[in-house]
Amino acid sequence: MTKAELIEILEERPFRPILLHMTNGRKHEIRHPENAIVADDHMALLAVRDGEEVIRIVSLPHVTETEPLPSATA
């Protein structure tokens, strides 16, 4: 996935939460656009694991697809 494609998804309003699918089989949720920072080849994600906030660095070429998630208000 390219930087431009991800930025376009994150800038949609109203924002729709998404699930990123990775080449290694992992999945990452983005529930708020403010929780993702997109650089040229990587993206930093704020995630919650075991009740703690953690930063995950994701390589954009390894994002295979995005999938819409139900919004918090749905």
C-alpha cells in the first residue's frame, strides 16, 4: 500500500475505522485517524495491548489490504 492511499483513507470524513492486514498475517486496528502517523515507507500506530498503550511501526509495503471496521457509534 502506498503512503498516498493510506493518507487518503485516514483523511476521509467522517472517518471509518479500518483493519490493516499485513503480509505476516498480523492485523492492526485504526479506530481514530489521530492514532496513525504515515511516513514515506512506514507508519506509526498507537495501539492498546493488555491495557497499555504501545507504538507499533508498520512497513507500508507489507500492508496487503484494508478492511472497514464497525464504528464505535454503530
